[in-house]
Amino acid sequence: MTGNTKAAVEFARQNGTRFVEELKALLRIPSISTLPEHAGDVRKAAQFVADELQRIGMENVRLIETMSPEHPGGHPLVYADWLHAGGEAITVLCYGHYDVQPAEPLDEWKSPPFEPAERDGNLYARGAVDDKGQMWMHVKALESLFAANAGKLPVNVRMIVEGEEEVGGEGIARFVRERGDQLKADVAVVSDTEMFAPDLPTLCVGLRGMIYTEIEARGARTDLHSGMYGGTAPNPFVALAQIIAKLKDENGRVMVPGFYDKVAKPSADELKAWKALPFDEEHYRQTEVGSPELTGEPGYSVLERTWARPTLDVHGMPGGFTGAGAKTVIPAKAVAKISMRLVPDQTPVESFAAYKAYVESIAPKGVEVEVRLIHSGDPIVVSTDNPYVKAATEAMREVFRKETVFVRGGGSIPIVGDFVRELKIPTLLMGFGLPDDNLHAPNEKFHIANFHRGIESLVRFFSGVGGRG
């Protein structure tokens, strides 16, 4: 470790308490991107990030508006760069997001979701690990390097932080397609994933894609009294239930014709590596899932089912009467929110077309159905045969004193596919969350030690990939 890298690590350690307090300030902003009433909070969080990037020494810091007639609810991107490394220095593109999921159900939180609380070595708040905490690691790693290198960095850096990841990332996807030259880089680094187990450095090399949809079933012109019209008027909720029941069989297999035609299997080497991971299925069932038993396609391990098999899930069915007491109404319409996770070599376009056609073909009599695509993202598998992976694994080995494992993730980060497809650059998924961090659930947390180790790992990565590690 060179003197500059050592000084940067030391700076990060000396300022660790301040870094956490700054993160808490960001976490107090309820930047819930899916709720229009929080649009002001989303912008406030964007400005918070921009102000900090400006303060630490990044240049050309600005908010990039994504709102348009086609995208009326767009939230701003935050852009910054520092491009003075000179010589043959590479350019690293850092990505993160400052928006968060809604916090409901609120009564299940042990402390208010937007009032960060430290308990048992963890920081609890909505967005703590997904992704404000992990994005903040990038900012603090850069600050530490600036401080240790007289205001310079060992590599060129561009940073783009979005406010729509939790609602599909439409704004940044358009920006990458139309103005990708402004993000020109050699490699992208994303910290929005998790470690496979505590104290085990991990690089995620694959993500499932997604199509998120709504099915709207419409029956009568208006809501009707079930006593007067029950038995003759179609019930959209019943229709949706009948449709949903035909989407998957009792073994969890998706029944859409052709859905599995282009499912690429993981390699034999991947399967062998997965079997060697420290995974306890019963512990996973009890502590992470908490259900009486696990479900899914027979013949596949839990890791295969969550990393390399596509699936379909129902997320909600708004409509009708859901208040206290009773109201005997047959609703005029009802909606089901349904998503599918995709794996290589499935595509969102083909998968949605097959799903839409199938839903329309099984719709019961008496209702009209509309199948809408809300957002989508491509599945991705990242090659590990590049010098950036080597630099990342070396950096994490120095911090964790263990060899890095390569895994896939069951979730989706749509922008990763855009980076690979549009910018033609490899992406490092270098995350420091834990499997029990309760992403998208009550009591979301970030292990504070991992926050600090993530900063140090990124410091060493930037130095190493810049040839000064």
C-alpha cells in the first residue's frame, strides 16, 4: 500500500463517525420516488448529494432534469466528474441512487423509518443500505482520496446518481441512450448489492432482469350492490383471481407458453462454485424468509431458484372496498400488480408479449382486461475476465483478509444492462449489504462496520486500478 493510499485509508478511519452522521442526515430525507407527494423530498435529497460532491472537490456538479411530457414524474439525476488524472489513467463511472421505497407497514418498524437509529452495530432507516448508505461510500471514498492526494484522484471519475431506481429508472435509461457520451468511461462501479455472508467479500456477477406489469379488469360501468346484482354482474376481482391462478402451477412453474424457451443455464463451474458457498438452507428459511417451508420449482437448489431461474410474483390488488367494516360492493374494475424476474437469455420485450397474449387468452367472460408494462430491465451476466475485477478482489482481500466469492443476485438493477449495452463497458457490482438487511421491508439496516469497510475497499480499488495501490 503506497503512502497516498495509506493516508486515504487513515483519513477515512479518523472521519468515520462524521461520515455516519452525514449519512443520517441524508436518510432523514424521505425521498420516496413512487409517491408524488414526496417529489420535493426527492429533489431535496438530490441537492444534498450534489452539494456534498461539490464540497469534496468534484467538478461540473449539476442536477440533470429528466421530467418531460413523456415522463412527467421524472426526478433529477446528479452528475459530477473529476477528469485530471492525466496520462493513460482510466475513467471510472460510479453509480448509485438516492431514492427509496415506501416505508409501509409503519407499525412494524422498531424505530421511525426516517429517523436513523443505531442498534447492535447496525444503522436502521429506510434507504440505509438500498442505496443511500452504499452510494455514500463512494462519496466518502472519493473525499478520502482527495484529502490524501492534495485534491487529486488516482483515476478519472464520473459519478451519476439517480432518483428513480425504485420506480424503474426510466429517466437515467433515456439519458444513457441519448447522451451516453457524457458518461464515457472504462468501467462502471455499482454498490447496490450484498455480500453473500458476513465477513465474506463478494462480487455479484449476474442479475435477473424484470418486467413489472399491471392487469386491469373492467366489468360493469360502475360499482354495483352485490345483493341486487350478485350472480349476474361480473366481478373483476374474481376475474383477476382466476387469471392469476393460471399464471403459475402448484410447483411454481410459470404457465405462460414459451416462457422458458430461452432460459440459459448456469455453467457447470458456476454451479460447482455455488455448492461450495457457506449456505444453510434451514437458516435461510427461518431467519431470512420466516415461512413454514420454502417453495419453488423442484429439482433446483435455493441458490439456483433465486439467481438463475425466472419467476412470477403478485405484489398487490388495489380496488374495491378495503376500509373498516363492511360494504357489499361489486367493483367496476380491479387491478393486479404482477412482475416477472428474467434470466439470460430472456428479453423483456419477448417475455411481456408472450405474457400479455396469454393473459388476454385466459380472461373470463364478462370482463375486459388491459395488460400494461410499467417498467423493465434486462438480465445480465458480467465477465470476470478483466483487470477491474482483479483490482476489486485485491482491494477487498486487503480489507477482509479473505478471498472474494462470485455470486449472482436475484434482484434487478436496470441501469447495469444499459451500461453494458449502450456504453459498452464492464460493470463491477461491488456491494456491502447483508442478506438480512431487510431491503424494501420494515427495519431496513446497514451494518456500520460494512459501511466503513466498503469505503476502505473503494479507496483501495480506486488506487489499485489507478496503478498506485
